[in-house]
Amino acid sequence: MQESLRQCKAAISYPGAGLPLLLRGPTGTGKSFLARQLWQYAIEQGHFAPREAPFTVFNCAEYANNPELLTSKLFGHAKGAFTGADRAVSGLIETSNGGVLFIDEVHRLPPEGQEKLFHFMDNGTWRRLGESSDERSATVRLIFASTEDLEKHFLATFIRRIPVIVKILPIAERGQYERLAFIHHFFRREAQRLHHDLSLDSEIISQLMQETLEGNVGGLENLIRNICASAWTFGQRDDGGTGGKSRATAGSSADGGALLPFRRRRNAS
């Protein structure tokens, strides 16, 4: 995975608009998580300013039954471009200018949409649906994600324009270090949501490191949120929300649910 991460960083850091990047892997392997981390990495490396660099997520599956609307969402449309288009609308390519556009389930994009996208990848320009005037331009780093076989769902001309294609393995096939990094990341995120420091006993970490996860990275995240929710509820009842040590049910599929120590400390602020 270290080599894959190196390729991803190289793609997002490449001068200009970066290199188009495609993340392949089963559902729940952390493709959207990685895309957001790459955006954060690009900000930290000074490739763009955080306040001027949007991270935009678009899932093609949400509009798979309406190819025209799907293409319009990406590229925008002119007034009168189709029935119901009573005003001009900017697309995500335009509103993502200067940042990252993460296009999930890109295999749902119809051939016409793929053609417009590879024209944009070639030239940095596009037209809204229904426009015949001069082309528009934008600088957008593109990250795609797909769970499907490339040859079956993509135009060869589209795939040729994506120089970096990275396979994301299920969490069970990745190293223990990566799983531990995910565990710490998700607990830090829950601490931010709860506005509390979280102190974990080693038993929790040990169980999460061994847990069989049907939902891959997404399953790990949900399990950690369940642990935090249970401990938060127990702690509120046990100490009136003033902090202290509580015990929460982790809901482990391995042992039917173990009582795990979970310490909650209120932030000084």
C-alpha cells in the first residue's frame, strides 16, 4: 500500500492540475477517505490555499437513470438546454475550480459524459450543455473511484487519459499498521464531534485489530461510532455528563459484544 500511496501523492502534487487519478476497489475500502486525505495533503504541501480549494464529492450512481442530468451536474447547462432548464446553471467542474473534484462510481458515467471529461482532461476546457459559444476553462484536480472492471464500463479513450490507476485492497489484506492508523483516525474524529478527549484501554484497540469487518473500512468506522455512542450514553447516565470512566458495549461480532472500558475526559475548553 505504501507504493500506491506514493503514486497517489505524486498524482495530486503534479504541477498544474495534478494527474487524473482512479482509485479501484470493493465498496468500503476507503476510496473516498483516501481522496479527502489527498486533498488535505495537497493543502499541507502548499499546492493550493485551503480557503480557495474546495473538495467536492459527486456520486454518479445518484443520477445513473438520467444521463442528461448527470452530465449537467458535472458540466452545467445553458438556459433552455433541455426541458425544465429555465436558467443557466454552473456545473461541478466550474464550482470546483482551484480544488479537487472526487467523482465516485465513475463507471456510471455514460459514454458522452466520459468524452466530455477526457476533453477536459486534455485541454482544461469544457462547454455547458446547450452552449455553442467559447469554451470555459478551470483548473481542477480529478480523482475518480470505481468498484467495477475497467474494460467493461469505460471507453478506452477515457482510460488512456488517466495515468495513475491504484488498486485499493480490502482492509483484511492490508497491514496491521494501516488498520491501527484507521482506528486512531476514527476515534480522533469522534472526539472532535463530541468535543471531548477520548482515552482508550488497550483492550479496545486489541479487539478492533482482530475484528472481522464485513464492511471494510466503512464497517470499522461504524463499529467505532457505535462504541463511542454506547460509552457516551452510559457515561451521561453514570456521571451526569461530567466526565469519568464508563463502560460500553462494542457490539463485537467475534464474541457477541464485550464490555469495553472507555474513559471520557472533558476538554479544558
